[in-house]
Amino acid sequence: MAQSDGLPLEQPEAAAPKDAAPGAVCGVPEAGAEAPMAPDAPAVAAWNEEVVPALSHFQSLSAQVAPLVSQQAELVHQALQEVYELVVMASTCKKPAQGIQSSELQSRLQPLQSALQKVIKVRDQNRDARDLLNHLSTVSEGIPAAGWVAVEPTPGPYINDMKDSAQFYANRVIKDMKDKDATHVQWARAFMDLLEALRTYVMAHHRTGLTWNAQGKDLAAYKSRSSAPAPPAPPAPATAPAPAASMDAVFSQINQGEGITRSLRKVDPSEMTHKNPDLRTHGVVQDAVSKPAPASKPANLSVKKRTPVKALEGNKWTIEHFENESHIVVDGTEIGQTVNIFHCQNCVIEIKGKVNAVSLLSCTKTSVLLDTLVSSLEVTRCNAFAAQVTGYTPTILIDSTDGGQVYLSEQGLQTEIITAKSSSLNVSVPAANGEPGELEEIPLPEQIKHTLQRSSTKSLAHSEVVQHAG
């Protein structure tokens, strides 16, 4: 089976015999004499034909974008190589009696789990790379799709969910770079194409889960590169320093707003220099302002941030007081439920399934990913929010909000957007030219011109939107 240029699959440890059947798939480990794998196993051959080319294209573009992006792409390659090993294994072995709960199978999944963690850690350990954070997040949110091998009975929809999560960040890359560097746009589309190729492959060959060989050997007798005696590379230390931690602390303090003054002590009148001229000498004043707050009044100094809450009460979800969370998932939803998001900062919240309504209140730098809403999305008193609706919502209400980005699907062209006392709002919809992933950004006007008119009975104000050209 021919492989795509530039991305040869890793060769087995033992060379294939010269009399091997023509068309044998490259990269397949030795299966052993008990149950030799047919060289034309459909699932293995299809992997090389459908997934490998998409992976090769993604890696090629990653090398053109940035070294850090290329490093993460190589880890994606390694993770998908582990998936390939599992596909080969299943083509050679019969399914364990305990299924996915088999301890033997669980141990075979460990190399893949480790590989996925390495991909995600590239994002987590490089949050200071602001120009590439959306790139790294696109891959980190999408790569869990490779875990479909452990999903039963319908891995296809699971991959689609991961694809939707990645699309949120891919859209940001496309929006930010479409007028700067087309390579980044092509890169974002290439990764989404890779996830789609993986989903299509799974739907065709593993629709109800990993396909096993009913006449194959026992799994315990199977030997592959992943189960070789050499241990896998240890994961990165959990205590790896976070470069942006110090700045995060600074911004955390700044974002308290008015609350930042709560820890300041009240100045006693005896310490006020304008009421006590004798205190105006440098030494006395310096001592007065540097004196620590009395130990008997620690209440204001010991205020801690409130405990994050994610809970369902009746038909209402409550998500509040989360900070710096890269992915909060609300699943198991029902059509009659509402989701209320309060006082969250620098978070990404994904709401799966169709719900009645979603509200975002007093949140900062918080993004929400939605499917379909029966009623509306409401955003109130938020700063720098982002919302993506992959399905449809009839209404979006935005009030007292500064800075926001709304991403809508093709269905979203029918959505009514109502704004009040808000500024710097933009809506992105699929471009009219039909290019996949291409978005058209539409600014929402925030300036209104009023003129006064008098009729025979009363005076009225006539208002019209003012838009700036250029």
C-alpha cells in the first residue's frame, strides 16, 4: 500500500520476509504465526489511504507556521501512530471477553493516553506564547478525538464533539490571520480536515467501536512495539513551571475592579498630614504610610476567592466563580434546561446538547461554545466575551457589555441580535463565497444619531444608526 509523501509510518522492528504477500501495509508490527494478519485487512489499509495523507498535510503546514506548532504536530503524529498500532492489534486479535473493561486492553491503551497528554501539555506549558495560543488550543481541544478507540458503542459522534471544540479556536486563528498570513489559515483548515478524515474513517470501519478479528489470537499473546519491554518515556513533571504565572497573578489583582481597594486599611485622622502638620517631615510620614495594618483587623486581608460551582438544581445549571479554566463541559443536558454562567474569568465553557436558554452574567474573557438553543443567549455586563453557536438560536441579547465576538453557523443568519449599552461587538458568519472555514466579520454599530421633530400635538425623537465607513 503506497504511503503519502513525507510521512512514512514507522517500520516494524522485524523486517518483513521477502516472500510476503504483495500490498502488505507498512508499519504493521509482527503479528505472530498463530493468527497472521491479512495484508489487506480493510481497517488497516483504509487508515493508510484516508488518515495518513491528511496527517501528512497537517504536519507539512505545521512546519511552516512555527517551531512550537511543528513540535506539537509531531506529538500528534506519535499519538495517531499509537491509534494505528491499536487498529492493527484489533485486526489481529479477538475482542477480550470483558470488552473495554479488560485489564489487558486497558494496559494496551496506556501508550495512547500518555501520547495524548504530551500533546495537551504543549499548550498548557506555553500559555505565554500569545501569538500561538489559539493554534496550540486548536490542537489540544481536538486531539482527544484519537481516544475513540476506547469509546463504545458510537465513537463517531464523540469525534465530532472534539471537532466542534477545536473549531472554536480554529475560527479564531482564521479570523486573526486571514489578512496576515494565509499559511496559518490553511493550517487551521488542515487540522480540521484531519479530524474529519478520522471521523469518516471511524464511521466507515469502526462504527460501533474498534473492529476486532473474531478468529484472531488472544490479546494477551499479542506483541507489538507498544507492549515491548522498554518503558515509554516518562511524562513531563507535574511541577513544571508555568511561565505566565506571575503575570496571571498581576492581572488577577487588576481584574478585581472596585474590589481591589478592599484590602486597604482606613487611615486614622491622627495620621493625616493635612490635619497634622507636624507629621510632614519625611521620616515620620514614611513610618506612617508603611505601618502594617493592625493584626486585630485581618478580615479584609483574608478574603479568598469564592469556591467554583458547577451544579444542576431542578432544570437550571449554575456555573460560577471559575477562573483560568481551559475547558468546562456541561453535558447530559435536556431541552427544558437553562444554563446560568456567573462571575467566571478567563474560561472556556462548552454546553453540549440542545437546551432552552443560556445566560452569561458579569464574566470577563470567558468563551462559551453552544449547540442549539430553543429560546435565547443573553450576555449581560461582560467584558471581552466570545460565543459560538454551532447550531441555531432564535435570539441573542447583549446588554451593558464591552467587547464581544459572536460566531454563528449558516443557520445563524436567521438569528435576531438585540444590543443595548454595548460596544466593540462583532459577529462572524460563514463567508458568502462558500469557502470552508472562511468567516465574514460584521461589526455591530454602537452609535445612534437622534433628531428632534415636532408634530401638531407633540415633539418626538427620530433615531437612526450611524455606521463608520473604512
